[in-house]
Amino acid sequence: MSLPERPGLLHAVPVLNVFALLWLLFVLGPSLSRQSGIAVELPPSRFQLDRFQNSLVVTLGPGDGAPRVHLGRDLVTLPDLSAKLERLRSEGAAAKAIVLLQTDTGTPVGIEREVSELVLGKGFRLALVGANSSRVQDFSKEPTPGE
């Protein structure tokens, strides 16, 4: 046998490999996630949303007084959102892109409608995003007495 009885650093190599792997996951982890926008509490929805290849994510999140508007992960104002969507439309993105609108449950409906009309007015398709929930009330059924 050619190895010495006390190989020294040879026992530490697997431990260093584990630490290098953990460091790599911490560094590359955020770039591997496909989440766009910011985290908000979405209202429940019974419908499953398809995956879209060329989608823009607009998020209306809670803020001080007025809701915060995000395009992707960038914080924007409504006039900035309008200008950015206009620029994207002029570059030809409106024909193939869809805007996914994520709205926090605490956001006023008037703000959501204003952003929806802004997006639709720029020529984009629009989809509202909700949380997956099997406990959503079905409003198509007639209520039974006692409900």
C-alpha cells in the first residue's frame, strides 16, 4: 500500500466538496428560479393558468397609501409602466406577449382596473393570476336554503 497511514488533507477533500457545492447553490440559486415580480398574496382562483413563453409580469403589491406597481422586478409608476409598455409595443412585443397581472388581495379594485385598461389599451393580451385553491366558492350554483 502506497498511502501513508495519516493522509492529512486527503480526508478533508470530501468536506470541502460539500461546502463548495453549498456555496454554488447559494450563489446560483436565485438565478435558477423562474419567479418574476414580487411576492404578493394572490386571491384564490379555480382556473389553471397555462405557461406562456413570452410573458410580462405586472404586480400590484401593498404599499404606503397607494399600491406599488412592479414590471417584472422593477418598481415603476403608472406613467413609467405606460411608457415601458409603449416602448415594448413599438419593438413588436405586443403581438406575441401576454401580460400576467398579479394583484395582492388588499389592492383596491379601481387600481387593478386602471392597470388592466392601460395594458389592454397598449395592445397586449391580459391574464389575471390567482392562487391555486380547491376551496373557492362556486358562484354558478344556486344557493340552497340555509347557506
